[in-house]
Amino acid sequence: MRMILVGPPGAGKGTQASRLVETYRIPHISSGDMLRAAVKEGTKLGIEADGFMKAGKLVPDDVVIGMILERVAKQDCAAGFMLDGFPRTRPQAVALDQAMHAAKVDLDAVVLIEVPDALLEERAVGRRTDPETGTIYHLKYNPPPAAIVSRLVHRKDDTVEAVTTRVQKYHSETAPIIPYYLEKGILKRVDGVGDPNTVTERITAVLNS
Ligand code: AP5
Ligand code: MG
């Protein structure tokens, strides 16, 4: 299974990916997680990406395309992968297509998790991540156990200001990839509102249909 999860910031891509990879036994490749790891390590890539990310802007295409194409070429992706947060511009979608064409493999599905803008700010601002396990919590919707609260991380781009920019960028830069995949006949729309278990069931159903 070679698939992509698309959706606005806070749609639940990371939450759903961590559940789905258990079922499909494929690597979860999150461009955001890879970039945050590079920022933390202080690599050249991380230093370049940091300012864009904090402001809620997209990191330049050439930087992200190189990073992801190198990752999906690794041996553990030979039987499939789940991309989360890439592609999110049309040039990124075209670059992925070209790389897959060259490798003689096809994309199976692009799952679009739809959540209205009005819900996104609260989801992002209330998010907390466990740096030890990578588990994504929400102070209201998925509260963390009291024992680990002190070690949880609040993302630098989960401010009201940055989320507003991220939502705008989603509509201007990322939404145009939706018709691109619709035309290829592999786009699957899923309602991302409701209990996360229900959303997982909806995704599994469209992938099996
Ligand atoms: P990235 O890390 O990809 O962020 P994003 O797309 O903004 O998405 P999020 O991770 O914020 O949300 P999510 O959909 O994963 O939701 P989650 O499951 O955590 O990118 C960050 C930045 O990196 C970008 O802004 C950009 O600068 C750069 N970048 C990354 N990729 C790039 C690319 N390809 N090109 C250029 N730049 C790139 O859930 C959110 C919260 O909601 C959590 O608290 C969760 O518990 C809660 N929640 C989840 N599901 C539900 C539910 N069903 N009901 C209630 N709450 C829920
Ligand atoms: Mg995420």
C-alpha cells in the first residue's frame, strides 16, 4: 500500500497515521516530524526550515522534495509507505509522481481528511506531544495521563497566529493538489469530525472499498 494522508493542520493526519500503520505495516513518513527532528538536531536543513515553520509558512519545495524522495527510496519503503504532510504543493505532487514513475510503482490512495476551519485552531492549540513515545494528545479531546504531563511538548507553530497562517497556506498551496488526485481517480474523502476511532473506521472502509 502506497498512500498519502492530506488534510488541513490539525485534521488528524498524525493521529490517524499512527493507527493505520499498525494495520498496514508500512512506514509512517511525516514531513513535519522529519523537519522538526532536523530543527532539534540543528542540521543545515533544520536551520533553514526553522523560521518558515515557526511562522506557519511552507518550507521551500526543493528542500522538502529532496528530503522525502530520499526517504521513500529506502529499502523499508519497498512494499509501501504512508506519507503524512507531503505532498502539499503541486510541484511536490508532480515530483513524487515522477519519482514513482521512474521506480515503476503506483500510488494506491490519497486520503483527504476533511475538517472545517472553525475546528482547527482549538485542535492545534490544545495539542501536546510526548517526546518519548511520539504520542499525540489533546488537552480536551485526548487528555494525557497525569504522570507524563510535565514532559509533554507544545509545538512552536501551535499558536493562534501560526495556525491562522497554516490554514491559509493549506487553502492556497495544498488544496490545489486535490483536483490533481481526483483526476487520477485515487482521491478518497473522509469526514474527520467525530471520535478518532470512528475516523479510523471511515478511512479503513474507503481504503478497502
Ligand atoms: P506538519 O507537522 O505536517 O503540520 P500540519 O500539516 O499543520 O498538521 P499537524 O501536524 O498540525 O496536524 P495533524 O493533521 O497531524 O493533526 P494531529 O493528528 O496532530 O507540518 C508542520 C510544518 O512543517 C508546516 O507548517 C511547514 O512549515 C513544514 N512542512 C511540513 N511538510 C511540508 C511540506 N511537504 N512542504 C513544505 N513545508 C512542510 O491532531 C491535531 C490535534 O487534534 C491533536 O491534539 C489530536 O489529539 C487532536 N485530534 C485528532 N483527531 C481528533 C478528532 N477526531 N477529534 C478531536 N480531536 C482530534
Ligand atoms: Mg501532524
